[in-house]
Amino acid sequence: MNKNIHVVLDSVSCVTETEFIKDERVHLLRLIMRMNNQEWLDGDISLEDTVALIEKEGKLPTTSQPALGTVIDLFTDLAKQGKKVMFITVSSGLSGTYQTAAMAAEQVMCEVPGSDIRVIDSKTGGLLTTDAARLVLAKADAGCEDMDELETYAREIVSRSLSLYCVETLEHLRKGGRIGRASALLGGILGIRPILGLDEDGKVIPVDKCRSRKKVLQRMMDLACEQELEKICVMGALCDDDVKFVAEKMAERCPGADVESCKLGAVLLTHLGPGVLGLFVRKKK
């Protein structure tokens, strides 16, 4: 094990759902959630309680990146221990985490002689981010300690990512200002559900739409399987049966790919609603 290279992930990575979190070289920074005068860290409140809070208040919590001071403290501690650090963040199109981490890295590298901190925008989220960090440490374990080489490797990995989401309700998109009331009402009446993706800048874009959950899931899998895949991550918020179904079908369709599944966190549930399912894949070279 190479103990000189450490990785940092944010809570949107779902790393706490994996055994990887037990690696001493893995560090977690959690996003912040707020409602009225309450503030808590992502993961402190269950998905069920988050939904209950939203229903009670009639509005969505706000979410924000980890505090700059918290990021600086972690980077400083690791740098003073002589560790080289790579933070692979949730898409900068979804959160300000990347920008905050980049500022923190610049400050710490000015203040701590010899420090080396790299910040990578994953342009995605969930387990694909965790898997990218896992691969970086594996390459370090294989003998690579050159941070330039590891950064290039990480960027190449994330460049092959595809992220797709489907939602069960349009109300969270409406409350978050991403669609209008009329669109939400019409979608509810007609049973139309959008398939959302992330563009090259990591921002949410509409990809397709279908008129039933079953058709949406099938279309998502078709889109994901347009190229040969090496990694498949299926994540959902309060839709365990659908997660299991999609993971099993994707494993059948892509027998050579590694398949993981887990629960999505409260941040994405807040913006996309209970029942949101994410299908994250990495294409082969």
C-alpha cells in the first residue's frame, strides 16, 4: 500500500456506502444542507426523514459545498504530514465544491512548503467518482507517485463517464425552479417523465422523455449501452426494487462490466425527489 498518496471525496460520491471508505487514505468532506434555521451535514438525516421534512415545510432544503475553512483544514493537515492529495469532486455544474476545493488547494500550497494538492472535476457524481479515486490509489499502489501522471490518469477516467437520471415526481424540479408549474402539472397528468443527463460541463440537461417509469428505465439502459462499458453504477433514493432491476439487467447486457449499486444521498434526493434513479457508466477506451 502506498501511504504517500491520499484521496478526498465529497458526500455526493456515496463513498460511505462502500468498503472503500475504510481505507485510511480516503477522506470525506460532506456537503451542507439547510432548512429555515436548521443546518446539518449531508448524511446526518435519513432519506425518509429528508422527505418528511420537505413535505412538512412545503419547500426544499438548500444545499451548499463544504465550508472553505473545513477544506483548508483537511488539506493543511494532510500536507503537513507530507501526503500528496487528490480531491475528485462532484460535477462543478451541480455544486460549488470544485471551486471551493481549488481555492483551498491554492492557499495551502502557498502556505505549506512542498505540498501537492490536485483537484479534479469529475463532471459526474455518485459511485463513478468513488471508483475513479479507487483506480488512482490502485495506480499509486502499482508504483506511480508522479502526481502529474496520476492527475492525467484521473482526468482520462472521468472523461469517459456518462450520467443519466430519471425521476418519479416532477415536484422537486418545480420547487427547485428547474421546470415551471404548468410543465410539472402536465407531466403529472400525462405520466411523462424526463431522462436527465449531464453535458460536457457537468450541468443537468434533458436527454429524452417517456410516458411510464418502465419505459424510462428501459430507455436509460438503451442509452447507456450504446457503447461498450467497463463500469456500471446504479443508485437510487427510496426505489430499491428499481435499482436492483436495473443493476441486474445491465449486468446481463454488459457481462464484461463491473456493476455496483447503492443508495443515492440526500443532496440529489432534495433536487430530484424520492424515487430518483441514477445510472452512471464509464465507457471502455
